[in-house]
Amino acid sequence: MTMKRKVHFVGSLPGPLMSSPRAAMEWILDHRGGQPLTALPCDIDPNWIIDYLRDLHTRTDVFDFDHTPDDYADYNHMPTGRIRSGVTLAPHHLTMRRVGTIDHIVTHYTALRRDRPELANVKLQLSQPNSLDMSLFALAGSATGDGLPIGQALSHLGALTTALRHVPVFTQAIFQEITTLTRRYGSLITWQVESPVALLSLVKATELHAALMLAAMVARQLAGVFTGLHRLGAASSLHLCYGDYRHTALLQPRSLGPAVALLNPLARQLRRNGIPLPTVHIPCAHGGEPASLDPRFYTPLRRLDPGWTLIAGVVSPASVVDSMISLRLFERAANRPAHAVATACGLGRCTLAGAEQAAGATAATAAFSDHWLPAPARDNHERSDTGPATANRA
């Protein structure tokens, strides 16, 4: 009997589809192709945390930002916020100010749930940027850039140090807001914790042969977030990403080795804390590049802790067949079926036509079963996680 894989929507949609929370959620329901959903997302910011970062600019009693006409134009134009002299950063300075908006979304969700019986056991999914990402983009944005160049990071070492020192304050800000919302709606909501920085840092560290040391530190930070959420009674999942602002990835992975290098110590940390492992979305595409068709790209999944429930971010909107092949390679390497399939990132940077195409490809890939396609050629050659893994496409 073929397992019925679920469809996972990362969350964001093109602006025109976000005219109201109900319209956005209905669009997702109507584009799932009859497949079950992992959750029903309703994102607030189609550009992930850019609206939040812009809002920090208005908190002039706390922050001082340099302004240029190109602020947030791309990853090379991320301004750095400086904490004003005499200010001790506190959680109330960093709130995302979403409680009222989320109240409004939940009202639409509960009404839709009454009208659509297929939502009976489907939670509302809300995006929550990881506090590590929030702090780095807010307080050390200028240290980023295409390819995460080391020289650029070192030239902003003071800002990076400040950002890392204040990650716990951002974490407390997250917990305070989620505490309020969990008290109101706990059983209805699941929080998708999103951390491009966690995965990108491991991709860069792998290039520099320093993944082992960094993985332990990043895993410890993420484990603290998921431990806190669990103790608040908040359901959660983990979304990894290579960055997709302006549909451009900050780094191009050569394999899924960095993801495995992060997830294995994270699993150990969570078990030590007595916390169940969240479902994790693993992206296999990046920016405008589709998921690899090279089996070697997926080989590191053989070493992945078996406790993880996986969402395979393999969907390439331009080719359902390629998406299906990528899913097969993913599942064979992981030695388990994917719980769900998804694109590598949200659809907020897509055109309307592109979003339709991506949703259709996701639904078709979720319905895939092994006997629909010929077996891919066996590859008996092992490789390092940093070697190239590309394949020509028809």
C-alpha cells in the first residue's frame, strides 16, 4: 500500500494572494491537489523578516541605523543597527508586534475551519524566525553578502560580536510573544522556526573544514529555542533554508552534508533535554537552482539520525518529473519515506503563475510512488560532502 505523503507549504505567498488571511489560506487549500496538509500556513511578511527589520528602524530610542536608498535591496545591502549609548537591550525592545495581527488571523482560521471539514485536524502554521537569525540580521546585517565572504564578516567583527551576545534577548522576546499566543490558542497553532543562518553557517564551515565545532554551537542555540517552546506547550517544526531573498541563495550547497552535520548534534541535544524531535524541512534546491539529480548530493542522509521526521524540499516547479526523481533519491538515501514534500522555500518571491506551478508540482510530487518511474542508475562511488554534485537536466 502506497503511503500518502503530505503537502507542506512553507508559508509565504505572492503579495496579491495575501489580500486577506482567509484568501491566502483558501488559496493553499484549493492548491493542495487532494493531498493532506502538514499544516495550514498564513504568513504575515512575504519577504520573511524584512518588515520586522524595517520596523526596528522606527524604534529610534533604542537603535540607530545607517540609511541608504538601497536598504534591503538584496543580501549585499543589509544595514546594521547599533544599540544607542546608554540603552540595555531588553525583550520589550525587540517584540515582533504581531499579537493583534495573529488574533485576526486566528479569527479567519477558526471560521474557515468551521466551513472546511478537511481542516478538522490541521493546525494553523505561523512563521517564527530563529532568534539567531533575527539578531544577526538586525545587529550585523552588513556582515552578510552573497557567498558570505569571510573578509566582509571580519570587517564587521564588532557588530557580529554584539549580535551574538544579544541572541538570548531576542530569544526571550520570542518566548514572551509566543507565551501570550499559546495561552489563547495553544492547541490551534504550530510554530515553524525558520533558520537560514543555522544551515548557511554549516555550509560555510564545511567549506572551511570547521563544521564539527560550529555545528555543536548552532545546535545548542536551536535546542534552547525548541526546548523553550516545548515547555511553553507550543507545537513547532524546523525550517532550514539557504536564503531566498530576491530568489537568490546566499550560498550554494554541494551536498546535504551540512544539514546532516547540524541535525545530528541537534537531535542529541534535544534528547538530553527530554524534548521530542520536531519535524524538519530539508531544502534540496537553492535560489533559482532546482534540486540536484545527482545521487551523491543526497548520500549524507544515510548518516542522518533516524529519529527525524522529514519534509523533503525537493520540488522544482519547472519539472514534476525531476521533482519526483529528486524525492526518490532523497528517500532512498534517508532510508525512510518523507513525511511530506515541499519546495525549498516559500512562494512569496514567485509570480502568481509561478506560485500556481509550484503548488501543482508539489501536489504531484507528494502523490508519487516508486513504481511510476524507472529506477535511477546506481552510483557506487562515494564522495566527500564538499565535492561537486551536479547533474545535467533535459
